[in-house]
Amino acid sequence: MSINNYIKDLLNIKDKNIVIDTENIIVKKIKYIDTKFIYGKSTYNPKGCPCCGHVNESFNIIKYGSKTCKIKLPSISNIPTILFLKKQRFLCKECGSTFSAKTDIVSEFSNISNDVKRKIAIDLTKISSFKSIAESNDVSPNTIFRVFKEWNKSFKQDFSYLPPILSIDEFKPDEFGEIYNKIKTAISTAIKHLEKIKNTLNTNYNNGKIEGINNKIKVIKRVSYGYRSFDNFRLRVFLCFYHKKIYGLSPKT
Ligand SMILES: [Zn+2]
């Protein structure tokens, strides 16, 4: 295996078109923090033009300079790592459009590698604030929020069949007079079924699991000092409870 392939293997770069400059891996300071700089290039012969669909034959798609992209990779030994990837640009002589070499290590219009996004998604399943996740991944809280929102489609559920009020927990009588009446009804119902409730207490069945879930949801809310948007709060709860879905998976598109 060549040094290039060894380094790519360590960096988990599977794109065969990327070649790493093995003699130019350096450490520089960015805002007083040591940062690893890795340089590489990506080039290949495209099969066709993505704009007009013309097949690449008889030199109708030619190389047309290059563009360097700054891609954030996962930290190496806790040192933030950036890949400066020189992407080949191509010119289609048929339609006159230009396009860049594609790579699967990063999404289009993004400078955060998919591996970093996966790490952020895993961190989002743990109970910690966006700010602390941002700090541990050396990215801004806005980046965390963008990755977080990418999971929205994965947890789309239809709640239209549910009643407007799910529970009477946490309502105060002076705020909701109607709810107060419902509580009174609930109490009279409890007295009516007292014998059955006693039986429930005498058996092994309990609602510990649901109370545990309820408590965890409250902790999720507390570590982030509350959520302004209910949709975001719901998505975070799903991410924390369905974390097995996330390991090794990317958001559904
Ligand atoms: Zn074209």
C-alpha cells in the first residue's frame, strides 16, 4: 500500500480520485489553536456533462483549471484537521458550462465532511447542549443546528390524529379553568375506581418506564435552557431516543 493510501485509510477517505500530498502535512495556528493542514487534489475523466448530459468523447469535455475547497475533517488526536482539496474544474464544449470534480467525502455546498456530520449526529443523541457539542467538534453552534435540521425528514410523523391536549400534567387551574374541571373529574374517577387502582399497585406492573422517558425529555429541555421552537425540541427528543438509528447512518433525503 502506498503512503497516500495509508493516509487516506487513516483519514477514512474512500474517494479513489483524491490524492493526498503526503509530504505537505503541516500544523499551523488558527486563532492561537494548533490545526493540522492536509493538502490533496481530486481529478478524473468525467463520464458526461451534468448540465446538458452530453457523453464525454472526442475531447468535448476538457480540464478547465481548479478550485480549492476547505473541508473540515474529524480531529486527529484532538487536533482540528482541515483538508485543502484542489478540485479539478471541467468545461463542456457542447453547452459551455463548467463544473467541478465531485467527491463523496463532503456534500455539495458544504465545507464540513460527512464524517464530521456523523460525529455531530452521534453527539446530538447524547444529553448535552448545542454549545458544548459545537465546542467539542470545533465548529460553530450554527453548524450544529444545520446538521440537526438535516435529520428533520428522518423523523417526520403524522400527529394529526392526536387530541389537542395530550395530558393534564403541568397545567395550573388559574391558567386553564377548563383543565381544572377535568382534573376534578379525574379525581372523582380515581375515587370511583379506587379498588382497581389498589390492585394495580399490588401487581408488578408500573409506569416507571414512561416516567423515565418523561424525565429524560425534561433533562433534554433543561440542558439547552429550553427550546423556542417546539419542532426543534421534538426532533432533539427523537434523536436522543432513537439513537440506534443514527450510528452509521446518514439523514434520509
Ligand atoms: Zn454540457
